[in-house]
Amino acid sequence: MQLITTFSAKGLVLGQLWGGGKAAYPAAKLEGPNRAALLIEAETRLANGSLDSGMGFESLCGALLEIGQSTFVTLNGKLFVNIEFENIFIGPLSEQDKDFLETVLDN
């Protein structure tokens, strides 16, 4: 029996619009060999402005990411998958920003 685990993330990025105000847009989808590497990539892309998936904000404020941990195991020739999710915020977000992102993600 062999276990294989993968990590992925999707979610929303909050950005400052060029004309003023803030908006949410889907974040770029990320994959990584482990949770720590995935978070490092997300933080790096937030800092350099590439975490948005093409919107082109004036600047990025933060993000709400849904991290998925998928564990695969083959048993008696059958593949079984377990997927667990965790939502995390990255970046300097206010409580109002977090509430907004949670509301948008839920809809």
C-alpha cells in the first residue's frame, strides 16, 4: 500500500482597483509538494502581484485560499482518494476584508 499526497489551492484575491475601492477576483490556482511550499508560493505571488489570475489590480491586499490536501491510496487494485480542505487568509487583511472575502467565496 502506497500513499501519495498532493496539495492545491484556489480562492479569491482582494485588490485595490485603479479607480479606487477594492474588489475580489479569483486567485491563480496553485499546486505544491506540501502545505508549507504552497503557502510560500502564495505569499510570494501576493507580494509580487501575480496571485491574481489576470485582473490587473493596482495592488493586492490579501487573499482567502482554500487549500486542498488530496491523499491517494491503491488497495486491492482500487484507487481511493481522501480530500480535506482548509481555508486560510494571507496578507494584511482587516476583519471587514475577511468578512467580504468569506461572503464572496460562499456565493
